[in-house]
Amino acid sequence: MKDLFGKALLDFQNGNYTEDIITSTSISDEDELPIPYLFRSYNEMPKLEQKALQLTQGRTLDVGCGAGGHSLYLQDKGIYIKAIDISKGAIEVVKQRGVLQAEVKDILDETETFDTILLLMNGTGIFQEASQVSKYLTHLKSLLNPNGQILIDSSDIKYMYEDEEDGGFWIDTNAEYYGELDYFLTYKGEEEDAMKWLYLDFENLKMTCESVGLSCELVLEGEHFDYLARLKNK
Ligand SMILES: C[S@@+](CC[C@H](N)C(=O)[O-])C[C@H]1O[C@@H](n2cnc3c(N)ncnc32)[C@H](O)[C@@H]1O
């Protein structure tokens, strides 16, 4: 990984913001990801994220913290927060912004336990593939304190396969799950290694939760097939 995402966050943090990140996926064309959006304040966050922050309590882990907006907001409210990310650049930014506990770490290497675990801005993306959801959920479950909760958002992206003319869907039923995408990112002319990124619909998330002994509650639906879910030990 070249960590172009982290590089973009560092550029913004250090006043060198000149252009946005360009993303594309196996099913969609190029699109801009505005870097200022990654530094959004509470008031600029989608309702689903605001709701997740309102429900957060106790020792909290922010998984894939990015530029750390959620962590900072919670830390300012007096909540103990640990922010982790696999991006070195992101963790440097988060530390510069004042998050006290921040570490370069893959979620699968985390071993402490928490009352709240946050995975926000398509939190299921980190699972990469439908076949890995139970492995990640089982690990996240092992990090929960008694009565702890996991707050995670995602979207059902079936709409991206809709034929605008006849309203039908062109999903290949022989292929892997339709929410599994290859994700490409370029920044300042450099190309990141291709990544896998998973959008998981609520019903599939719930089914896999049940299979690993977690309950899965739909907390809130967004305006565009997106949702926030709360998972707990059964
Ligand atoms: C879409 S960004 C979301 C950033 C932030 N949560 C936000 O809402 O702005 C996803 C983040 O997850 C991080 N990430 C991806 N896989 C991870 C893993 N296995 N463990 C920890 N972080 C991961 C990426 O480096 C990236 O910063």
C-alpha cells in the first residue's frame, strides 16, 4: 500500500491541499472524493453518523478513523477514545489534531476490549469480501465488554445495478455478492494498489450477525439506501 489516502490527509492538514482524491470502482466511473469532507465537523456529518455519536458511550474504539473527526468530537465530550487505522498518514494527522490514543493498527490485530466500537463511512468496507464478514464480526465480538455495542453503517448498493430504461437489474447471479467492489484510488497522478471494498445490505449483515451470536438492530435509515446498525452480544 502506498498510503496515498494518508498522504492526501497529511497534505490537507499541513496546508498543501491543491486537489482531491479520484476514486473509481469495478462498477462505476471516476469520481472525486473531496478531502475537506474527510475533515467534516459534527454539523457537517450525515444524520447516521451523528446518531452513532449520540449513542456512543464508555471506552470507545474508532476503527478506520481516517482524519479522526468522530474521535475528536467524542474526546472533546470526555469519552475515552482510541483511534486506529492501517494508514500511517491518517494516524499522523489524527495525532496532530489532538487525539490522545491513536495507533497504526489493523482491526484484526486489536486486542483491548471496549464498550462501543465504531465503524463509520461504510464501516463494512473494511471486511473487503462477503466471505470474510463472519471472521471480522467474530473478532469484533471478542473485543466487546459485557453489554458493549458495535455501531456500523453501510448501504445496499443494488440500485447501482438498475437499468434506467426498464427498471430491471443487471446483477450477475453467478458472480460473488453484488456489494463486493474493486476500489481504485489516485492522488496527484499516483495510483494506489487496487483494494477490495464491501457494501453490505442490512439483511445480509443481520444474517451473518445471527450466525456468530450477535444481535443486529436497524437504528436508522439514511436517504439513499444507507443505514446504521447496532450489534450486541446475544
Ligand atoms: C472510508 S475511510 C473512513 C474514515 C473515517 N472513519 C471517516 O468516517 O471519515 C476508511 C478507513 O478505514 C481504514 N482501514 C481500512 N482497512 C482497515 C483495517 N483492516 N483496520 C483498520 N483500519 C482500516 C482506511 O485506511 C481508511 O482510513
